[in-house]
Amino acid sequence: MEACPNLRVIGKHGAGVDAIDVEAAAARGIVVESTPGTNAGTVADLAIGFALALLRNIVPITLALRDGRSVDPSLRVGWDLGELEAGIVGFGATGQAVARRLVDGFGTKTMAYSPRLADAPPVSGVIRADSLDTLLRHSRIVFLHLPLIPETRNVINADALAAMPEGSYLINCARGGIVDEDALADALASGHLAGAASDVFAVEPPTPENPLLHQPSFLAMPHLGASTNGGLERVGTEIVRKVLNHFESASRSRA
């Protein structure tokens, strides 16, 4: 910002602005715009894709076939997504999009937790959990869709993972830093969790030394949750519209 004295607007492709010093921008009179909700469906589709890949062991079975190995008997029988109780942590636009896919598409029994969720969730068929601990203890597959703020950093730590039922699954399409990655790697290595997937990491891109990348029951993408042709077009169009609207409003004010 100091290097750009004429900067007036920062446009963020996506909802999260944790990579932007919003306070510094405000002090300089710089407006920060983002596009919350615009790519919710796109990210939700990836979260469901991760879930299906984990529950049906798609990746390890594919690798076995490519290598000419017989498929391990433990991988041959998977789960229907509708068989497992699901929990969604964070219930903004993306969490709600995941909930609709789970409930309407798969008939999955689903609960949601968010500190902002005081009443019944705004998606039919979803149960409100009264605490994060309650959700974790009663969910066999957990989806994370909450922002990275001081209160949520490493909120999914060793204790939180231990609270989840043995053999459960965790999917993070929110932000790196929400999950304690060392603790998650330990939970996978011990077999307490049957699998996990993440589109985000505390350090991006993750280094080859990241312990999660050495767990065969872990799936990953390098923060590409919103990267589809349709998703990028929607987000790009929306942020351009917001930036142009800002300048048009500023121009009318000066007139």
C-alpha cells in the first residue's frame, strides 16, 4: 500500500480477506472489496468431490490398478455419503451450499455449528449443534467452512480431532491455519481418522516436508477450490462490478 500512493480500492477474488491488512487499508482510506458467496457453489462441489473420493477410496484404488497391484480388501467396500452423519463447521454461503448438496442430493443427516447461528439453520433438514464439541462428537464426516480469524486459528487441534468418532473423515475447503496440520497427520497415522482432504494449508504452497503429504489417506489440492471456468468468471465479473461501482459513486460524490 505504501508503494502505491494512488491506490483507492483493493478487489479480492473470493470471500476471505485474511491476506489483506484491512486495518492498514482503512487507515489510508482504501476500500477493500471481496465477493462473499459468489463462488460458494464451486467450492461446495469440491468439498463433496473430496468426500466421495475419500469414502469410495478412489485414489488408492486407482494407484493400485496403475501399479498392477491387487486392491487391498480394506479398500474394496466404501460408504454411501448418505450413510454417515455429517457436520458443517461455519454456516455462511459455502457451508449452506454444502448442506443443500448433502441433504437434497444424498439424504445425509446433517448438523451445523457456527457461533453466529442462534436459531434453526437456514437450510431445511439441517440440525443446529449447540457447540463445536457436540458437532465433532456426533459427525462421521466434518466439513470446515469458517473464516481464518484469531479465534479459529488451530481450532481443529489434537483435542478436537480426538473428539471425533474413530474412523471419521475431515474436509477443509476453508482456510489453512484452521487445522493443526501436525495433529491431523498424527490422527491419520494412528488410524483414528480414516481419511482427510484439504484444499488449503497453513503455508501455501505446502512444502514436500508437510507431514500430511506423507499420509496415504490424505487428499490435497493447492487452493483451487474456486478454480473452475464458471467460478472464475462469476467472481471476476462480480469484483470488477464492485470496483467500478466504487469509482462511479466516488465520481458522483465529487460532482
